[in-house]
Amino acid sequence: MRAKAITFVLAFIGPLMAASAFPFELTLKWKAEEVPTYWHNRLVLAKNSVLVSSRGMEIGPSGAPAPDEADGLYILKAETGEKIHLKTSKDAGGIALSDIDGDNLPEALVGCYDGSVYIYKLGAPSRPVKLNTGYLIASTPTVSDMDGDGSPEILVANSQGNLFCFDPDGGLLWKYEEMRTAWIISSPAVADLDGDASPEIVVGNSAGRNEGFLYCFNSQGELLWKFPASGQVVSSPAVGDIDKDGRPEIIFGSQDHNLYCLNPDGSLRWKFPTGNQITSSPALADISPEDGVEVMVGSKDSTVYCISSRGKKIWAFRTKGPVVSSPVVADLDGDGRLEVVVGDLSGVIYVLGHFGIWKYEADSEILSSPAVGDVDGDGKLEVVVPSKRTVYCFESPGAGRIAWAKFQGDSWNTGLLANAITYGRFSASGFPGTWTPGIQPVVVFSDPNLEEAIRDELGKPRGPITAKDLAELIELDASGRGIRDLSGIERCINLRRLWLSGNEVEDIRPLGALTNLEELYLDDNRIGDIAPLGNLTELREMDLGDNLIEDVGSLKRLTNLRKLYLYNNSIEDVAPLAGLFGLKVLELSNNRISDIGPLANLTNLGALYLDDNLVQDISPLANLRKIGEEGGDERDGVVIHLGLSDNQITDIGPLLDNPGLGEGDGVDLRGNPLGPESVDIVRKLRAKGVNVLYEAPSTAPVLKLPRQLNFGEVAVGDTSLRKVEMANVGTDTLEVRKMIVGRPTAEARPSVFGLLPRPPLPWKLPPEGRKTIQLFFAPQRRGPHQDTLWVISDDPAGPKGVALIGMGIAPEVVVSAGNVDFGPVQLGSYKDTLLSIYNRGNADLRITGVSLASGEAFVLLQDPEGSVVSPDGSVPLRVRFLPDAVGEFRDTIVIVTNAPESPHKVPLAGEGIDKEPPNVKFTPPSPQFVLRSDKPYEIRLTASDLSGVDSATVYYRTGGERGFSILEMSGDTTFTATLSPTTQILHRGLELYIKVVDGAGNIWQSPHYTIAGKIAGKGIKRPGLTLRKKYQMISLPMYPEDPSPSAVLGDILGPYDDTKWRLFWWDPRKKTYTECPDVPPFTPGRGYWLITRDPKELYTGPGVSVPPDTFEVTLQPGWNMIGCPFAFPVGWNEVEGHETLLPELPRACTVVDGKYEFPDQYVLRPWQGYAIYNPTGRTVTIKFPPLEAGTPKPGSTSLLDLA
């Protein structure tokens, strides 16, 4: 098999994709063959080892356990994949890895189909301890400390519906039996759901064919609640606070096609529908810019989904086959961005990332789940993926953070996000020692600076931080730590005092859970939304100064507040504060407040600061009689209790109306346009003992301007307009003589800012006069811009300025290659190259056209026109050089975008040469070569005269195989393919071709041959198929030599006699049944009804197998009867055109409890007939690919056999 790195369309994956190095590549380190795994064989990584459990090679009827020599636990060496096999008596299930006895050596806990959990001591050979549950175990064991005694307990569910809890010595602590009528295939997850420092257990069950539940138990095994689903719950739940509201969510999938998210009490938060059953278990990781943590999960609709914390699709990646594997998430190349690893039932391993996708074709289905970690301790991460037959170990190009390392996130299988994060750090660092989560639920902090502050307060520099630790905190000072993310602080539920001043916090949602807070200091951050504070009703003092707050509506319920600081924000409306009657100190300086009427009833205020606002009317202050009763703010040697400086106040008379203002109280009135009458009012206030900071009015003009004008983000090439109001707040006429953008002593100079239009000067403004001017911002480059508008007037204070700021935004096109030279290419051949168009700017890049200047010898294989590329994103562009004449060729790619430098051009060059291709003699066998049952058949292919050829390769596979086998040829080489005379080979046929590459990279390829096998002699018997005394649907995966029903069935059942056997065919055109002998000849891809009286074995008679090439079947409107044309099963999801028929699926006849049923089928098997309904009202052609959905085995059964 060969791995492929393939570019991916950014718009499809969305936020997961961003620019990075390309291509990404995993290197195959080793593969361990004959280690068969199924969906429940979840592997675990350990230091220098890979642990894999196996159900072996044999599977009984309906998937039932069948013991064989391959069952058991495999320990694979990390360096080589060399195996140690510990055999179990029956099929082995999933693994948990934990030091359960405290001796610093890990134990592997393996569930088994004999109903026991086996505990193996790793590193100290001994007989395994056996824990018996009495019935087979398909669920994976979970380890967790359930009773808080410091020792882990073992949770395991069996397929009789029972949940068990054992102590480390194997003693049964409790057993829950209500679910005994249902299989439990889901594995238990453990988390503290209700915040009581005691864990709960959640696990799914399969109550019936169309029914399942998610159960929740307390740590003593008592049922707390159960949530019903409309399908079996095989998926194992994951638990984590994905929306960062301080409460965990429970996420799981169901076979009713839905992904569910529940609240801790079992109520539905959201559900997300997919197109088919979900047996994959979700992974939780923050991989996109969306708020919260994302959910990754696979579905049998052949899709991997990334779902936001709100239940919305972020991206969906279409896979080749259905996905039952559970994803893992890690930064595999060390670039700081996470990749998603998953496999599908077509045998493809995928790595989804910012670079695009990387994929690898394994030898068989991926039923189990990958795992990631630095197994060999070399500083690079290994990715280990088991297929149905082989375990693959890949080495990544680097090592970074591991977000979700394996099935259920950690080696204890707790399914808890917090444990997954700490386990990810452990596995990324080479598995030092044994990993143990906190005995109490572990709390993980996304921000290391916050974690450091909490560790300092706890006096706990190392080790896990538990919810119990945080519950002991009464106060925490985390000021000035550079904290950005508060996730995790919500577990500090008993905090009374919290300092977070001087950080970089924007999102304060985690604080909403801290309902015991009495003092909170959040000044000097980047907070805009304070809604999460609305429930903190115990607060008595809060500082929110120096933030970005506009709306204070959420504070109206905080009636216990005594001191509130809201300075240096953007608040206009203070009405929500009107009911905070207990306030004694209120600091509102430097906002945009003009109406202070709502403050009139805050009669307990002892200090009020309204400096630097837009206040004109101060009459509401007349009733605030306690001003001065609280300690004030010292300014220029005066203690101020009422700050009113730098407003638009002209009348201070209301201050005389306030009888509370008196001896020792301080008032700041500076910076207001006060008239002459204010002199007498100030004198009277001072006579009462009030300390007044005051600037006596003069007869001079006073120019007042805003401090700053912010244009915000403006696209390069665009123009934004803003207005500035200037006012004369003096007592004499103001003359504005000049306005300059730049230095006030210089003449106007070119700037991206300017006046529009330029006003005729000079202007004269009377006292209290106002005038508006308009300015523009027209950025010509990306990045921040700043300048100053200077206004020169006769204000005695001199020129005054307004700071002008704005951000120019624009995309910037960067192509991965400045020019491309294809070099010499043979006429009739071609060479491709892959380019990436990156957006290195700070605005979305919109590609409006990509073309070639001439298009003479170059071709664009992708058209990114219409693509929108976010900053740091990219789109692929593949270019082909296809010369049609000898000589040099030149062309140019022209990329037209909204970037300022558009169009962007990439020169292309190449040379057409006429060189003789090598002489490759390829003589395929006869299209209908005879395969006999008594001897093998050899196919001879010869390649000669290979001088100047770098490689000549034969690619071959038998029908149904997904990957080609490869044989490199050199010189005169004869290739011999020996096809063993087995039933499967006889029916499968052969595909092959030769590819030759010369030293210049030119490629020659032979035709693709598909070769059927002629079936000689008496024909082929279908193993295990007996025609029974009942209705049954059949089909033939071959072309019989004599296709008439009497010839095919006559030798077995005797001449046609409707008292012994009957054959029917549904004619989809006439909508009627035709009965033998009028049934048309047997044809592959067609289904038939057969009734027999006496059991017989079915033989085909001589004929020819169906060539392994795409096989077409045309469906008429309404009901049709079809069959699999090949001698191997084909997945319905891989049949081209099946999506046209959705939601209809093929149906096979079965008998359950003596009744005929027609269940939907997802795999079409040979010899079985199916009914399919075409709902489109028109003919639909479906195409079967010659690719096997599952490996058939001699003696295996199908629905036909079970009918």
C-alpha cells in the first residue's frame, strides 16, 4: 500500500484548516501482521510497548465469539512491532491500563468473551487475576476511584445488561442488574457531574433493535436517571465542559443516527443528526476558533463530523467508507495546530489537518480506534492504527500537544476531558512512570498562567489539581499574570475574594459559577460582556474599571453591592444601576454618560466620581446627602468625594441645594465651562467647609475637542468617513484659524487621514457654539495607522489635537512557488505540480479569477474561483504541463483577487521533448483464461529493453482487494502470478497494468486489464448455502454457461415442477411477477425469489465470473430486485448512485420468530437477493465498485443462510 498526501479544499473543513508547511507525511515505522482486531479491540500505548487485544481470526455466526489460537492480549515492541502473545480462552475485548495495586507497575485489564476481566501485571510475569461477571464482555473496562479512598476501582459491563464495580483485589463492591435484558457494548465514563466531589457513571445500552438508553449512576451504583434514544447506544460517552459554562456536558452517539449532548441532570441540551448510525465514540478537543470545545465523531454515513459546543456543524469530511473508528486528536507535526486521525471500513487511515488530508490504505477495514503517543521516547509522536488484520505504527514528523490520545481519552478509559488533557501531556512526554488522574476529579486549566497562580495559592507546585483542592480556596490573587483564559476557575466554588486585575481576560463566563464571591477585582482587562456576573448576588465590592464595557444591565440584580468601580469604559446608560440602593462608592469616571438622573435615588452614596463624561445637568445630585461619608480620592492635596471634572456643566447651583455637602467634603469642578456666577456658588460652598477644586472662568475662548477618533478597520483602497465636533466652552468668541493633519508647526502633508471637504477658514464660534467637521481615512497599506488632527485657534492654551487612529486591512497573496519550471517532459506525457495560494493578509481573500495567459501547453486542474480564504488560510492549485510539440514553452498563471496588488502572476516554464519510450512488451492472458480446480494458472508478463528507465512496475490485485500489490521489474523480467484454484479466486478474476518511469520523470502506462475467470467442470458450490423449504431471495455472482433457470437449478432441484420448486422474477417495468419457466435467464446483479420443497446445496454449473470492473445496474421507478454481481461483499455506501435513492436501502428477506422481515442492509453479499425501492420517478443507474466490504470466509453465513 502507498500513502498519499492530498490537498484539501479549505472551505470544506473550515476553521480546522489554516496555512502550514505542506505536504504532511507520516512514515510507516513497522506493521505487525496477523494481529486481528475488531471494533471493540481498543489498543493502549505504554512506554516502549503497544498493547492490543484480539478476537482472533474466527468469528462465529452473526458475529458470535469463536475461540481460536489468535485470541488474547498482544504486547508489541515499540521499535520493531515484535509480538508477545498472551492467549485468552475466548475472544478478548478492550483494554484499560492502570496501576491498580499501587506498586508503580501498570496492570492491563482485558475484558473477555468468557465473561471475565483478566488483570495482567506488566513487567512482572505472573498469572493474571480473573474477575468473573458470568456473561461475555464486549464493553471496555474503566478504572476510577469511586469511593474516594485513594485506590482505584474497576467498572465493567457485560452483555447480559449488568454493570459491576470491583475493588483492586477483585472483590465485588456492587452490581446493577436492571439492564439485564440489554447488551452493554458502550464503555462506562466517569465524571463528577453535579459538583459534589463524588463521581457519577454514565454508560449506554442496547435495549432492543430500535431502543437504547444512556444510564447515569452514582458512585454506589444507584440509578440517578436514564435518557432514552430511538436506537441502540453502542457509542461510549465523553464528558467535559465543552461550552465553558462551568458545568460538564455528556456527549454520545446512537444508532438512531443522532449525536446527543446532555446536561448533568440528563436533560437534552442539543442533538445533531447524521445520515446513518453512530457507533464511533466522540473525541473532545478545542480545534477551531469557535467558542468552546469541539466534538469529533464518525458516522456510518461515511463522514467524520466536527460539531461546535452549541451543536452546530463546523465541518464534515466525507470518507471512502463508513466510520466506526473513534477519532484521536493531536498536534502531529509540532506546529501548534491539532490534527484529527481516524479510519474507515474501506481500510483508509485519514489525518485531517490544516495542511489538507493525508491518507494511507491499509490491508483491511479499520474497525478499532487509533492511539497517539511518544512510545519509543525519541521526542516524536507515534500514531498506531489497527486494521482488521494488521497493526500499523507510523512516526510523525514532529511532536506537539495531544488533546485526545485514544478511545475514551485516557488509559483508564474515563472519557473525561480533563483526564484526556493530562493523559495527553503524559503520553506526549514518553509515558514516564505510571499515569494516574487525581483521585478527586481533576481540574485542568487551559491557561498556564492561571494554573501557576492557583498552584502558588495552594502551595502545590506539582501534581494534579482536584476539585477538592479548589473548593478549599477562599481567596485568590492572580493579578498581573498575563492570564487570558479563565477556564477551570469555575471549580473554585467557595471563593469569597478574587483579584484578576491587570490581565488580558476577555471571556468571564467561568466566573458565573462563583456565586459565593463577595469581592471581585477585574480592572485593567479586555472585558466587554459582563452578563455572566448577573448571578453573583453576594458581591459587596467589584472593580470593573479599565475595560471595554458598554452595557451594565446585568448588574441590576447585584443589590448587595456597596462599592462599584466602572471607570474608563464606554458606558452611556446608567439606568440599570438605579436600584442598587446599598451603594456607598460609585466610580464612573471617563465614560460617555450624559444623563445621571437614574443616580438620584442612590441616597447612600458617600463617594461618587463622574469625571470626564458628558454631564450637563447635575440637579439629580441635590438629593445625595451622604456624599463625604466614605473615604475619598486625594487630588492635588484635596480629598475628593464628588468628582465632576471635565464635563459640560455650566450650572453648579444644585450643589448648594444638597444639605449633605459640608465640612471636609471634597468636590472637583475643574474642566467645566462654568460661567461667572459659579464664583459666588463656589464661595458659598467653601463657606460651608466644602473643599472645592475649581478654575475660575475667564473671558477667553476655550476650544474643546474629543481626545481620539477611531476609524476602526477599513479595507485598503476604501475610504471611511467620521465626524468630529468642536465646541467653544469659554466665555468669548473662538476663532479657528487652521486645521492640520500632522505636526501643528508644519504645513499640511500627505496622509491617509484628511479633512473632507477642507473647511473655509477662519471660523468663529461664539460661546457655547459648536461645529462639526468631517475627516476621512483611506489606508493604502495593511496595518495600523495613526496621526493627529491639530486645530490652531486663539484659545490661550494653544493648539489642541485629536488623535486619529485606524487599521488598514487587506488580503495578501503569496503563492508557494514564485515560478514553476517543469523541465523536460516527453510528448504525449505530462507532469503535474501542486501550488498553494496563501492569504498572508489580515482580511478575507476573495479569488475572483484564476487563468492562464495563453493556455498553450499548460492546464489548470483546479478552479479556485469564488473561493474565500481567511487570513493564514490557503487553497490548492494543481497545474499540469502537457506539451504537444518539441521546444520550450512559457506561460503565466494570473490570479485575480481583492488584494491591493492584484493580479498576482506566477511564471511557468517547461520543455517538450520527443524521446523514444522504453520497449515494454506486455502480453496479458486471454480475457477468459480457464481456471481449473486441479492446478494453478500462471500469467507471464515481460518487460525488455529498459535502458534509461528508472523503474518498471507491475501493479496487480485480485478482484475485491482494495490495494494493488507491486512488483518492481528491471531488465528482461518475467512476472508470474499464480492464482490458487480456490472458490474465491475463481470468482474474483484479476486486474493488472504496468507503469514505466524514465529518468526525466516521464510516465508510460499500459492499459488497465480486468480479467474474468472461466469456471470449468461442474461449476462452483456456494459454501454454506443450502436451499431450504421456504421463500428466499437469491442472485448469481457469475455468468452461467447456460443461464436458463432450468439449466442452473435443474441439476440440483430436478426438472421444473411447481410442486417441488418455483422461481419468480419481479419485472420492474410491468410491475408484475414472472414465474418460471417464463423467468428470463440468470444475469449478475439481478435478484430472484426461490421456493424449494426439499433442502439442496446450490451449484452454479460452468460459466465465467464477473470481471473485476465497475458493474452497472439500471433501476426502474418503484420496486426492483437486485444482487451483488461479484463473489465478494460490497458496501452499499460505496455503490455509486446509492445517495440518489436515500433514504431507501436494500432489504433482504429474513425470518425472525417464524415471521418474514425485510431489514435494511448496508452490505450487499454474493448469492443473496435484495429488494430496493427507487423513489425518484425515473430510471437510476447504480455502479458497483469491485471492492470488498468484508472478507468472506469458507463456511461464513449470510442473511440468506440464516433465513
